[in-house]
Amino acid sequence: MTTTAPAALSTADHLAHALADPSTVWPGGRPDGGRAWPQSLAGGVSGIALLHIERARTGRGDWDTAHTWLATAVHGEVSAAANANLFFGAPALAFITHCATSASSRYLRVLERLEEATLTVTRNRLVEAHLRIDRAERPPMEEFDLIQGLSGLGAYHLSRHPHHEITRDVLAYLVRLTEPMPDPAGLPPWWMNVAPTGAPSADYPHGHGNFGLSHGIGSALSVLSLALLRDLAVPGMVDAVERICAWTDQWRQGDETGPWWPGLISMEQATDEEVHPDLRPRPSWCYGVSGTARAQQVAGLALRDPVRVQAAENAILAALRDPLQLDKLPEIGLCHGTAGLLHAAWRMATETGNTEIAAELPKLANRLIIALDQDTHDPELLDGAAGAALALHTLGTNSAPTPHWDTFLALA
């Protein structure tokens, strides 16, 4: 890994320099639509601010640049509407400000205001979620997923104030999310009556079960397991992790040397109890092994289950060593691309000191560097240059100080 560090850092520095000035990143002004809203962590100013905050925290960048981006992100009216979440609005801004405040008291007052709004959003979402469970209805995707829902808010609160009442409340909700509900088909309680888009669809008349870290039960598994590892257990939390693991074990494919999990299953697959090999997802963070293996690893560590940890590490190692799997990630980003696999693998290797995984990282980093050199890319965090720069920066420095920037990916 050390021979790769200079190239990784050089590329990250180059990308960060190109993203230093908001007026040159977006010459026509900040975009104001879709996920490119300034308050969007995925595609807006907030995500690029996180890159510069992380670089400043590790001494690789300067705080003036980080401040410029952070000030741009929080400028104007901040959304604390019902749809605010870890990736948008007050919670997203609270997360990046929390990262900045860990190294500078300059932002404490801003964080306090954002924190108040985020607490209100979380409490309101919890009330709605518990009422839905009381009605014995299936959950909508936006209730519990990482990007829109309470797993994401839980990840933030776990990082920001692990012993706060709101953190325990979110963990207790995630436990309740996994508790069995009456169902003649034997479907898990997190099964959604919608398509993977989050909306009803004729293609998924009976909904689907989602394994992914972005929109599925993988996010809840990761947040609950990380809480257990930090000795923050609430009643029933071990049972909840075990219930999720039992379901993922039921659908695990491959063999001991190369296990994998589907990104999602339909009712037809659940009824037939079969997942066709062609449905193996690409090894991305959002639905593939970059995310699912990390969730399994932290679950194994939380449950003190070395067999589960080994299976998870075998899964990521098999993907790293398979050219066909790597070819399924032509993109550069954290969500769908090589940066996500690189960073998840770094996080997994670092967690347990797995030298076999660590040995594969230089080749994957070089692959990402070459892809970055071959084309121009969107500046955004989730699918673009900012996220690739963060992954390379972390590999090159071999560090990710707390609060972890990859909390928003449920990887730490």
C-alpha cells in the first residue's frame, strides 16, 4: 500500500485543487435542482465541502478552502422539512459541520442550530414510523433506508452524540423494525410493497426485499452493529442483528471462498427460493459486495462471530481478485463505482488487519487513477470526483479520523 500512497495522494490533491473554488466548479453559480441542491450531500455543495473538511482535518488541505465551501453550503434557508435526511437539508449540513467542529470550534454555534433542526426532524420521523408499525403496515423505503430515512439519521446521531436519548430512540426503532409481523408468506418485516425506485410498480406487484446499504436492510444492520461495537446496546439489539443476519444468510450465494448477496429479491424469487446467478449485483457500495460485505463484517464483529467475519472478508477479496467483477465498475464514484469498492475494502482491511485485502488495494487504486485521468467527471461526492478524491486521500494517508467521513455511507 505504501508504494501506492504517493500516487493516491497526488491524484487526490489534483482533484481537490480543481474543486477548490465554487465559482469555477460551477461557473454559472450553484445548481438549484435535483440532488445538486447546495444542501445535497450526494451532488451539491455539501458533498464537496466534506472533501475539503476532511483534507483540512488531516493537514493535507487548508481551512480557508474548507470554510469557503462550508459557508456556501449553509448559505440561505436550510431545509428542515419532513423529507430532510442525512443526504439533504439540516441533517446533511449538521453532519459536515460536525466533522468540521471536531477540529475547529469556529462552527459550534452553526452546529447547534443545525442540531436542533435535525433532532426535530428525527423525532417527527420516529413518530410516523412507530405509528406505521402499530398499523402493521409494510414500511415505505424512505422510512428506514440510509439515504432518505432513519438508518441515515441514526448513523448521524451515533456519530454526533452516541449517548443522547435520540440515538437510543433511533436504535430502538431499528430493533422494532426487525420484529416479526404476521405474514402468511413468511416475509421479513422490512419487506417493502414498492419497487426498488421506492414507488409502486407493475414490475413489482408484491414489492421487494432489499439487501443494499443505500436503500435496504443492510443500512440498519450496519448501524445496529456499529452501535453494538461501541457498547451502546438497547434492549433487543442483538436479537435484531441476528434476525437480519439470518435472512441474509438464507439468501447468500456462491461458496465459502466467494460468497455474495443479491441486491434485492422479488416475491417470485422469494417464493421459488432461488436467485439466478445473473442477478449477482456489480460489486458497488449501494447494492453490491462493497456495502453488503462490510455490513456482514461489522455484524460478525458485533456478534463475536469469526465465521461471519471471515465470510465477509472472503466476499470482498473474491471481488477484488476477479477481473470480470472489476469490469462491472467502469464508473469512478463511491456509489456505483471503483471508489466505493476501494474505500470499503480499505475500511475492511483496516478493521481487522487483513493483509490479503490490503495487498489488493494498490492495483484497484491504480485502476481508479487511470480512469480519472482518461476523462472529465462530475464534481459531486457520491458519483463524481469529490468522492474519488476522498477514497484516494484516505488510502494515501491511511487514516480516517473521527468523526468518520464515511459515516454517511454506513461504513464506519
